[in-house]
Amino acid sequence: EDEDEAEEADAAEDSAAEAAGDVPTYTQLNLDDYSDVSATIKFLHHKTDRAEDGTMDKMVAAFNSEFPNIKVEMEAVTDYAEDSLLRLSTGDWGDIMFIPAVDKVDLETYFMPFDTLDNLSAELNFVDNWEYEGNCYGIPYMANAQGVLYNKAVFEEAGIKELPKTPTEFLDDLKLIKDNTDAIPLYTNYAAGWTMGAWDAYIGIVSNGDDTFMQQKFAHTAEPFKDPGDDTGIYNLYRILFDAVAGGLIEDDYTTTDWESCKGMLNRGEIGTMVLGSWAYAQMQEAGDTPENVGYMPFPMTVGGKQYVNAGGDYNYCINVNSSDENKLASLIFVKWMVEKSDWCYNEGGYTVVKGGKNPDMYAAFDGCEVLSDQPAKAGEETLLNDMNSESELSFNAGGNDKVQRIVEAAATGSESLDDIYAEWTQKWNDAQEELEVSVDY
């Protein structure tokens, strides 16, 4: 088996070298050797907020102080998920973009490989997300750790002495916030939709401590939603939301929540907690006059005496395979500078992409937790979870916002119990397994 792997690694290196032409790989490139490179490159991205507040221009100016002859033109797109796919299909997008939702099989059609997985993973974290046949086509601009946003002043006023470690403790703390403060204990962000789908990110590592669950076992599990009886698992993940709604521990009218205004509300202490990835932390801090009150804690779930944190890459940089060699080289220089020298990831409150890099102070509460990333799918099963998501229409981590909104509606109106919902999910999951002829192994 080792021989096969060595052969595959060699083949990956050969194909990477061929696709990149005369361009060095990411790990071969030494930034100091290329200060005189001259080119004009275009970068298509989704960070409209950072385009508007001047952050992008500042970073490019800093880049140009080292590489004065590489001109970087930028375009920020609001509806990036959809527009980027459209632009990709027309080929009209420039030299660098963030990889949209493409199939891994198509990566080499559109993008230049940065390096082999073996080489790249020795220097950077979270680079296996857009890996295909041993080559990496994407590098994350930042990484997110999955936890919970909270207001420290609200916790203090509520009398919460230490951070909750289980769903039961968390729900007890939400009651303390309701009884002792004027803050909304848990803000659902129901109306925005995608903020509800964000709960899916805690399936797997956070809820059961298993980094192979999401991509390798979930699709093969007979009853993934049953209650393990120890305050863990998918069952108790969404139970937090159901019980919080049923107990009146959320906003007065969930249909009128507002994503933009919730940022200032959390900053000011009008909201106690929100369940979102660490990418949201910097936005909450910037939204008011008390950034020091914005905290980030591990998700309240303990598996076998330990709390687990799921960390993984956000959007990934990629380089156009059809760009000229000059532009490929200039793009690679820009991407490497952005990843290793811009401090963008750190400034956004991101978990470090560079191995041994510094993490922001916000992660202090994560000391003592086990930080893991989801392992990739097994060979031949790369699309299995996507297929199960489509067939079951549950769309975990794939825009399945309505199934989580339904939990809020059911808890608020009493129209159905959590067990009713899980029974239906299980039926849909089992039907999909049957339809797709998936072996049920767990």
C-alpha cells in the first residue's frame, strides 16, 4: 500500500509541475527572490465589507511596498456563491478567486494546482478541502473554529461563574440570563435563514468527538439522530435550539430577527449568545463601543470528559489554470504573501492557516479543548454526502436552512415534538440510503 501511495505522490508532483508550466510550486516559491516581477492580475472575491471599509486596499498597498510592479485589480461580489459559479463557467473572472461550490473532479479544469498535499500540509493547515488526486487547488484565506458568541458583561450580570460545557448547563445559563438581565438569552437569527443552517457545522467533531463521522460515517449510519442519552450527539445539538425556543429563551418574535442589527445588539449586551462560527467575532466587535465584552467560547458539549472544536478552512484562494505564466507567477506571489504576511486571517479573528502561526486572544477559552478537522471522504465516496443530502432533502452543511427553521417553528407553536422531527429525518435518511444503495454500517 505504501508503494502505491508513493507512486500516487510522484504522479501528483508530475501533474502539478506540468499544469503550472514554468511556475514554481507554493512551497518552492521564496518571496524574497521575486521582488522585480511585473504583471497586472485580477482578484474576484466576496468580502464586500472589507472592500467598503478600505481593508482590501490597505493590504494591497502593503503588498505593493514589497512588490511594486504587480498591480492587483479587485472586484467584490455580493451574491458570491451564485455569481462566482456563473463567472467560472464563462471563464471571465481574472486570475485569482475564492473556489465556489465545484465538484473536485473539475478542479484541474479551472485551477492551477498550488502544490502536492504532502508538501503543502507540512507548512499550512486545512489544505485538504480542495485536494484531488494528491494535488491541492485551494488554500484558505482564514480558518474558522466552531463555537458560540457571547457577551461577557451579560454572563457576569446573570451570575454565570464558568462557561457551560454541556447542553443542559447551557440551557440553565440561558435561564439565568432571562431571569437576571434584560438581554435576549439566545438570538436565533431565524429570518436570515443561512444563520440557522449554521447549526449544522457542529455535527460530528463537536457533537461526538469523531473527525471521520461527517464525511465517512454519517451517510452509512442507520439512526444518526437518536438520543445517545449522555447529552451529546446530533440529537442534543438541535435539542438546545428546540428547548431554548420552547422555554421562551429567545427573541420575542423570531420572524423579525435582523442579521445586520444583531451585531450591535450583541456588542451592547442586548443579546447574550449566538451560535455562529468564529468568522463572525470580528464583525461583532466592530459593531459597537464595547468590543471587549464580545466573547467566544467552545460549543457546550462534552464527549467522554473532553470538549471538541471543529476547525476548518473558510473560502480558498485559487489561481486560473488558463492565465499566462507571468500572471500565474504573480498570482502565486500575491496568494503566498496574503496567507503568510498580510495578517488578514489574524485580524478577522481567524484560526491560523500557517502551521505554528499565532491565534487571536479570542481563542483563550479553547485551551484544553481538542481541535480537529473533518477527515476527507473515502476514495470513491467523494460525492456520497452530497448525494445523500440531495436525495433526503436534509442538506446538512449545504444550505439546509429550512429544516432548522422548522425546529424553531415547532418549538414555538407546539405543532410537533423534537422526536417527531427526528423520526421524519431518520425516515428520509433511510429512504435515501435505500434509493442510493448505500451500505448501512453503523
